[in-house]
Amino acid sequence: MNKKPRLLIIPAFRIYPTYSGGAVAQTCFLNEYIQSFETHIFLTSANVNPQNLTEFTQKYKGLHIHYLDLANRKKTKNRLKAKFAMVWALIVGQIIPTKSSGNSSLLSELVPANKEYINYLSKIFEQKSFDIVLVEVFRNLSITPFLPKGPLKVYVSQEVQFLRIQSQLKALGKTDQPFEKYIENYQESIEIPQMAKYDGIIVFSEQEAERHKKYFGQPIKVSPFTAPDRLILKIAEHPKKIVLLGAESHIPNKEGIEWLLENGAVALKKIKLPIYVVGNWSLTTSKKWKKKYGVQFTGIVDDLDQFMLDAIHLAPVRFGGGLKTKVMEAMKLGVPTVATTHATEGLPVENYKHLIITDSAKGFVDNAMKLVENGELRSSLSENSIELMNSEFSVTKLGKLRVAAIKDIYKEVKQADL
């Protein structure tokens, strides 16, 4: 590998603008990839809207972009079908709609990629010979059978769905329920065969690595992602709001936020600070909590950094996989944070040094009040969290680790083939 290896990245879902943790995880090392590889990326209009493509291209100069605009498909005779196809493409991209089981909110169905997507990907492989193909996110496991035999195939495991279901059932006390256990086993039977076809797997923490090793024998490398590095902005002297971050579409976000609101909102209101939920939520859900407890749902805010500077951040995530972007974002800004044990998994944090850790609704309320009243504690947490994130979770440091992880898998697999 004397010359730069040729790398193809295949992301999933919307990756730009980076409004979600999944988007941050898939884009935070693009510039590091560009420095170490001849880096190509296959995008659709579901990953980056056409109106954002120029901005994305300018942000990541040197990135070879292969772009499929699913929104500009040829019109069909049936206009209703054409409109439906476009809307669906913008939402889920390469995934075609299938009839949902409708049986369980636990299930994350894996469905085939559509013809247009596969044909375009086929042309990319015909035009270029790649050394490494990097596939991101569970939904993209559907294209695994199509990937050519030649390149090294690496899967970035953001969140294994059957392991997410395991942690969800444990958190909700449903591990002995027959239907729920069936769904977990069903999900496992879909994911394991596809993930086993990759030459190597990248995970975000040592805990995730141990869980993966129970099921997979190929090289598994720990390589955390990180939130973008920040300019250090001045935190407000006194908190003016309580903020929860996360979109409703991600099950752990929805469950955790609603759990805290149901069990702690009345007490939180006594702190006399407005409660905000940042992220996309349905009108029905937001109206319910606004009416019940006066919670304000902002949707996506224009400048999250500015919005958070006078906030106390609460992260009540109780299950799921991967690192929690919302916690890293807050810590990089120095925003005082209260989080569950699960929300801090994979982060080298100490309780009451970098943030406050609690697993009860009462603990969230009590510690939010403590942060409001104790300016010295707020300052200490802020300084320590910024120092930790700048020293251990900088984009440059972790970007080098990610590149090394990919190259290590390449060397191990090639040596094994000799």
C-alpha cells in the first residue's frame, strides 16, 4: 500500500447538514480519510439534498463524489406514484418500501435496495477499482450481497439492532416476554449473516467490541467517532433553560425523553426554567407534552451552540448502542450535563468531574436543581469536560485512529490470505 489506497464510502440516511448523531458519525472523519486515501463517496439525494451538494463539496475538497439524484426521476404516467416515489426517496434514499410487519416497534426491518440505486453503484464499481469499501449503518447491510469480491469490505457498526433490542428489553423489564424475545431473535437472524460477510468491523467503544466478539470472528477495531471540534464560547453565568436533545424517530431518544417527562417534568417545572426538546418530533407528540407540562419543542435550531450556552443539558438515554453525540456535543461546549450511565458508555468520564451521572428521574431533577444553584459546580464541570474532549476526543486524534483501524484490518486480512 505504497500509493494512497482507493476507498469508497457508502453512507446511509441524511449525512449533511449534520442534524443527527448518525450524520456526525459518518462525516466527522471525511477530511482525515481524504488525507490518507483516494477517497470516494457514493451519495444520493437522501444523503445530501441537491441544494446542499455544492456546499458539501466545498466543505470536503478532494473528496470524489458519485451522486445519484433520486428526486429527479423520470415522471411516470401515474403522477401520484411519481410523487410518492420522490418523497420516499428523500426520506429513506436507497431503501424501497415494503409492507411493514406492523407487529412491533422493536423491529428494524432490512429491505432490498432499489434497482436504480444498485445500477448506479454497479457503474461505480465498473469505472473504478477500489482497495477498500467502507459501509455505514444497519440499513446498508441490504447491499452486502451486491458488493464485489475484490476490495476489502469494512462495516462501521453504529448500532447493531438486535443488541439494541437486547438493551431495550432489559431496560424496560421485558426480557422474559415471548413475543419480544422472538423479535430479538428474528432481528439477530437477519443481521448476523450479513455482518459476517465483512472482512472487518469498526465499533465505537470497548464495551461494543466485547458484545460484537460474542457473534463475529473477523477483526473488530475500536474507533470512536466524535462531535466536531468547537470554538470555546462563553457559557452564560446563570442557566436560563433545561434542554433535552434528540429526534423522535430514534427509539432510544423517544423512550428516554418521554420517560423523564412522564416521571420528572412536574418536579423539573419547580426549578422555574423552561424545558426545551431540540430535534424533529411529530406535531401530535409535541402537542401532548406541551399541553401536559408546558414543554417546548423547537425542531432543529439554527445555531445549536448558541442555543446551548445558557442551558442545563439532560440526557436520559436508557438503552441503545454507540456513542451519544448529544453528550459529546454538550461536553465540547462545556454545557453542564446530567446523563444516565448508558448515555456515557464509551466516554472516559468521571461522575461529578466531567458531568453528573444518574439513572433515576428523581436524580435528574435533584441534580438539575443542584446545577442551577451551584455556580462553582457548573464551572468545574464545564472546564473539565472541555479539557477532556479537546485532549481525548479531538477530530484529528480520533481521525488518525480511524485511518489506522482501517489500515490494520487491511494488513490483517491480507496477511491471513497469504
